[in-house]
Amino acid sequence: MSQPFAKLPAWADYGLLPLINLIVAFFVAGLVVMLVGESPIDAAVLMVKGAFGSGDGVGYTLYYATNFIFTGLCVAVAFHCGLFNIGGEGQAYIGGLGVAVVGLGLGNVLPWWITFPLAIIASGLVGALWALIPAWLQAKRGSHVVITTIMFNFIAASIMVYLLVGYLKASGTQAPETRVFGDGGQLPGLGWLLSLIGLNMRSAPLNISFLLALVAAFLVWVLIWRTKLGYEIRTMGYSPKAARYAGIGEVRIIVITMMISGALAGMMALNPIMGAQHRVQLDFVAGAGFVGIAVALMGRSHPAGIVLAAILFGMLYQGGAEIAFDMPNISRDMIVIIQGLVILFAGALEHMFRPTLLRVLQRFARTKRQSTPAVAAEGGQ
Amino acid sequence: MAEPAIELVGIDKRFGAVHANRDIHLRVEKGTIHGIIGENGAGKSTLMSILYGFYQADNGEIRINGAPVRISDPNAAIGLGIGMVHQHFMLVENFTVLENVMLGVEGAPLLKRGIAKARAELKRLEQEYQLDVDPDALIEELPVGLQQRVEILKALYRGADILVLDEPTGVLTPAEADHLFRILEQLKAQGKTIVLITHKLREIMAVTDNVSVMRQGSVVATRKTAETTVEELAELMVGRRVLLRVQKGEAKPGEVKLSVENLTVRDSRGVVMVDNASFTVRAGEIVGIAGVAGNGQSQLIETVAGIRTAVSGRVLLDGQVIDITGAADPGELRDRGLAHVPEDRHHMGLVLAFEEYENSILGYHDDPLYLNGPFLDIDAIKADARKKIEKYDIRPSDPRLKTANFSGGNQQKIVLAREIERDPGVLIIGQPTRGVDVGAIEFIHKRIIEMRDAGKAVLLVSVELDEIRSLSDRILVMFAGRIVGERDADASEGELGLLMAGVENQEAAE
């Protein structure tokens, strides 16, 4: 038996439902804050102020958001092909190698506007190649991409430690990080952009890779909904049988999609390395690869949704840091709990309120319809 | 006169803009079999979902045995003695019959006592209604007809006096369907009330006492089955006169377009599904493959269409070999003039989540007509889709509508339009009218005949023997992967039925 039209209107599906999820997440987070004896209202004010109240706050929020846009797009592209790429973390981490090669090798020689495109290509390429192996195993051997990409996260982390400690470390230091890149390996900040809207950014690391992230989001939209390749990716994602029927090569599509996905994750490395620290540090990805999963879920795998969700998570990161700083009872770990709650409600439980909402909307539509003829009758008199 | 078992008074239900049920009045008398017939999308399933508590009516009243009731969920329906046998079985495949029957009414946290009680009760039910099933058999090992029997037992076990069956024969062979009807007669004799939802006229005539016809959300007529005819019901269903017989002239077979030689196909487990099959299809003829579902027809056409690989054998298209053992590419075969309307239109022929226009190019998305370099030329695709929508009368006529929201018949028309409008030399078509309403069947059959008359070679697979007999110029019968016989179009149903059951095959082997 079919379930005719058991479906929410678009505005409720993409607007109201995520909003309800978010409100519930913050409500539960508020309870946690109350539990440790702080005021949830004060905490909320602190968070919003910390994230958007100053030029630096906005700068940090968007800086974090940049990371999440890249990793969110990475997860979303694979989603459209029916693949769950959990390897964004590792692909981004290893993508840092591509940035390092360009930054260390050419940073002292070339200006940033030449090294930047080279670093985009290098980081994307390394990320893509790192995703190629799990993709190949999935396409040819049926090894589940979830398992292999998780394993590749660990392999990537170990390789990076090995390289940073053994080979990339600047001589004469104890810290497992590269030397600082030359001027050409440092991306310009976006203080001028914020000053256009009257904000003054001093120390925040927001840089030009934020604009690259927005461009990438647009290009992903074009790819998925406007190109033949995107059509093939979506066909494969919705129905592998239909893809076979349509003569779409499974191996080819899986490999290409995963490489695009890996390339997007790899480009995330540009933001912290070339944009902020100007060197490769241990664990510079800092979980952004996993946050990308939540961002993609919350953004419904649509680039516009991903940008918004990424900014929300950027706010949680930046505002959370402010709370931890100002409220002694709330440690950094508490902030992680709050972020976890948002991921839980917005990501894992995103459909929890769907049936209720559907029922409420149907009832609402019904009463409205019943009242309409009455109004019309009055109008006729 | 006794109170009716079910009385629906002014039931009304909307889903957004769709008025699924309009002011429905329906009386189902106790101890009768009441048929509800209508095209797909006429509102039959919605009405029954309201009766079973899946949906709430916006307006109206339900009376069971004369008493007004509120059915808020399926549990309430079960409590009122209403049982439902769904079109798609709700059985746990790797549970036994007994475990499935007691699922949800185990009675206690520990299973032991519940099982003993259930076993005794099941035995009683089986004897009372002569529904023999081995309680310890695994569902996945039972044939479909028996699985359905388990569904009926499940409903009876929960104390159902009113049994609603939703398209029960969709998955059954003719013999299994006849058996089901005997069971229904038996249940009726025991005083149960049965509501049979179907779009097959023959079933209505064969088994029901009364019949209500639904069209566009309304009950347009209720008749005593004995006092009506198939023609009248069909006309009531569609709202206009329908041609139930296919009209076609002599076939004029030309040169051989498709030739299959000694084809053998195994499935992924290594079981032989097609066993040394050979046949040809000529230009200007329709070759029908009859057989009970699961005898290798699906694998045969999927192999010829390049979707599956064969173990051995040759397939020639226009005299040129198709590489069926290696990586035959459906896209390449399309270029060579072989079109394929697959049996499984929901998962293979269409992507239901796509908008209609996106499906109108599936498989032909490489055509430069639809592309601007690497980009889709969406305007061109939509214009093309609109043309097909108009020519094939696909409704609603909106290329932006999600494909899942089209009725079965219109979905099939989307596939047909896509494949036929490419003017292929060979058309392979599987289950052309499965889940398709009467009005659309007529249209689809006409198109297939037109293809033949235009000199195309048509290979038709259907589990509906009537359809094979009325469309085909030659009939091949498949049984257990082999082609066990070839007959002319005028072969009798009995003769074909025996072949389909593998009878003659066994005699020959002896």
C-alpha cells in the first residue's frame, strides 16, 4: 500500500524541522548547564555574543565554519552517490602534506596568489588520492567504504606523526611541526571584508580560504544538479540498479565521486595551515572531519544548507570557547557535550519530530480548510 | 435486516491538494465477500487505511456491527476484529510461521508458555479453516501463496471477524489465486466478512457477492456481482468505454533482429537461472515469454539487455554479436537500437526520487541533445519531457513532479515514452502492465502493437497469461530456466498452463 503524500512541505522540511531540532538541542544543553549551577540564559548570551558580538568573534566563527564547509561538502558529495565517507578527517590531515610541499617549497619564492592555486591543487590531489584507495576497494572488492575510510583515518594520523616528527620538523626545535612558511605561503586575511560591514577584526585567523569554501559550495551545487556527472552520481546514489540499467559504470562513478569528496576534504587543510598557523602542526584538523558529517546531515547534503550548518557549528566552537573562558564551572569538555547534543538532535535524531510535525500540520491544514467556506459565505453576504 | 459488518458514512480525506476520499458511503454486509475495485489512485488503499487506523478521516463516521467507533491506530482496528492482509507481506523472513503469527502478541516476556499456547491455537485455526501450513517452516522457504496464508492466519489469530485483503493476487500464480479464492469462500462460510481490494475485474467476478467501484476518490456505484458485467464495471472504473480485447492485424515477420543461442545464465549464488535457451525474434512480430514468475524470464531479458552477464551462449543483435559473457554495456546496446522496459520499474526503470524530466533521459543522458558540454541542458530536457508527456498523456502533466508521486500506470508510461520514442529496432519489455490501471493497460497494449506494425522486433515477458496470449504472435513458455515449448498465439490457456507447470517437460523426460 502506498503512503500518498505523507510528506512535509519544503519550508517545513528544510526550515522548521531543523529549527525545532536545534531548539530541543539547546534546551537539553541548557539543562546540562543548569546542572553544573550556571544560568543557561547567561551561557546562551555569552555564546552568541562570543560568536557574533565582535569583529574577532565573527572572524573566528567564520574561520571554523570554513573548515566545516569543506568537510561537510566532502561528506555530502559522497552521500549523493550513496557512499558514507567517514574519512574526511584523514583526507584533510593528509591533504596538509600537499599544502606543506607548496608552502615550504615555494613560500619563499612566489607570491601568495600563485602559491594559493598551486596549494589548492596539491591539497586536493593528495586528499583525492587518499580517498582513492578505499574507493577502489569498495568498487572492485565490495569492502565497505565506512570501514575502510575509518581505518584510513588512523593510517593518515600515524603517517603524519611519523613525517612531522621524523622529516618535516624544523631543525633545532622539540615541537612536531614544520617551520613557518615564507610570506608567499601565507594567505591574506579577510579583515577588509568584515570592515565593510563595520566590524573590526584584529587577531582572528579568518582568511581568503573562506571565500574558496563558498566557491567550492557553489561548484558542488553545479556538479550535483547541473552536470551529467552529477546526474550519474545521483542515479547511483538513489538506485544502483537503475544506474546499471542506464549503463553508468559503477566502478567509475564510485571512484570519481570519492576522489572529489577526498579532494574537498583535502582543501580544508589550506585554511588552518596557509590561512592561520602558516605551518603544519600535529592534529591540525582537530575533529573537523567528523563535524563535517553532522554538518552534511543537518544541511541535508545541500551546499546552501551546509554553509548555514557550518556557520552554526562555527558559532558553537567560537561561542563555546568564550563560555569556557568566562564560566569557571563550564569546562571545555562541557562545550563538547553541548556540541554533541546538537549533533545528536540535528544529525542522528533529525527525523524524530517528523511524524509529530506532519500530524500537526495536517490538522492545521484541515481546520483552515473547514473555516474557509464559512469565511467565503460571510463574504458573500 | 442485520446490522452491516462495516458501515462507512460520509468518509472524507484530503492529503494537501489531493482529495483522496470524497464523502464515501459504503455498507459491507456480514458474512459476504465485498469487492472494492478501482484504478490505481482511485482512493481504495486510502479508504482501507482509514478503516485500519493508519489515517484518520477528516470527516465521517465508521460503524462496526452498527456501533460508531473511533479507530485511532491499527491496534484499535485489531481490537474491533478487523484484520488486514497487506499487498506486501509484513512477515519476518527468517522467522518460522509460528513466530510470525505470535509476533506482537507473545503474551509474556518469556516465550515458552506463549509458544505452546500459540501452537495450540494455530492448530485449531488451521483445522477450522483448512489452512494447512507447517508452523515450524521458515517464511523464506515458503512459496508466496503459503506466505499469504500465514498473513491470513495472523489476522485470524488476532481474532479478526472482518478481513481486508489489499491486492492479494498481485504476487500469485493463477493456480495460487484460485486456491486463495477457495480459502476466502471457506472463511465466508464460517461467517467471516471479507473485503477484497483489487483492480482485476476477473477476480471480482469470480469471488465477490457485492462490488463497489471507486473512481477519483468517490464510490461511483455498488452492485450485486451477479447482476453486473465486466464491461459495466470497467466502464464505471474508468469513466468511459474501455476496449478490453486487444485489436490487432496479422503479423508480417521480416528478417531476424534478435537471435539468442544456447544462452545459460547463473545468479550470484551460482544457481542456473537460464538453461541453454535459444530463440529468435523477427522484425514485425511480438514474441511472448510465458511462465510463472521466477522461472528465469527476468534473468533472460536482463542478460539480453546487457544488465547481467551470461555463463555461455551467444546473442546477436542485427547479426552482430553482443558480448554477453563479458562487460556488455546497456548504454552501447541502446546505441545499437535495443530498448528495454525493465520489469522492475521502481528500482531499475526509474529513479523514484527524481523529478519526471530527469527520468525521461535515464540511459540516454549521454545524448548530446540533452547536454551542453559536461552540463545538462535542462531546458532541452524539459522541453523533450513535455513533448512525451503530451504524446503519452502522462498525468499530472508536470515534468517537475517527483516520479514517486505518479501512479503506476503513469510511471510505466514515462518509461515507455522514453524507450519507444528513441525508435529502437528491438524492444524488450518486461511486465508491461504490472500495477497499471485498466485505462493505461489499453494504451500500453496499443503502443506495443504499433511498435510491431512499424516493423520492430518485440520481446515480451509477462506473468499475466492473458496479456501474453492477446499480444503475442508466437509464445515461448519458460519453466525452470528452460524454454519448454513454443506455441502459436491461438494456443489454449490450458495447454500453456500445463507447459508453465512443467508437466509436458516431465513426460518428455520419462
